[in-house]
Amino acid sequence: MFMRNSTRTSRTLARHVPRSHASTRAQTRRLLSSQPPQPSPHARFYTDYAAGMVPVALLGSAVYIGLRTWQQHLAQERFLEEAYAHVQQLEAEVTALQQQLQSESLPDSQSPVPNTPVEAKKRSGWLPW
């Protein structure tokens, strides 16, 4: 309740200020605004240095992103080459083992070895029975 009365009092006082005081305040404001305000040291720092740092930061970010992208591309390319070489090595091993198996089994049964294992034909699902 005290707060309401104090705000009402300040409002009523502001309404009843004589016009001579209001015009003096306006003139003082005009005089103060005609002189350029001195910027604070923080404002001067940001005006002097931030304008120069923004292009450098943008250029640095662009170069970093470009180099990082290139590095990722080269790493992926190297991985694919290594994976392809490993696949070729495994294919060569499989071919050699198939030929060895065929050469060992031909004198016994005189029939080629099927490509699919026998166990895979027996089991059709994941259940053992």
C-alpha cells in the first residue's frame, strides 16, 4: 500500500511541474546532446579492434573448414583404397582355397564343390530344431 501511494505521489508531482522547469530541462538536454558524448573505453576498444578482427575471424574459419573438409576427403579416400585392397586380398584367398578344395575333392568324388555350404542348406532359421 505504501508503494502505491509513493508512485501516485511521484506521478502527481511529475504532472504538476511548472512549464518553466520542463522547458529548462529540454534546453539542457539539447545542449548536452549537441556535444558528442565521449565513448567509453570499452566502446573505443570494440570500435578500433573488432572491425579488424571480424574479417580475420571469418577468413580463418573459412580456411579451417576448407582444410578440415579436404582432410576428411583424403582420409575417406585412403580408407576406401585400403578396404578395396583388403577385399581383393580376401577374394584371392577365397579363390585359392576354392581351387585347393576342388583339387583335393576331385580325385575322390569327381564332382565340383557347390558354392554354398551344406550347413546353410540344412538350417533355414535361427532355431536349432
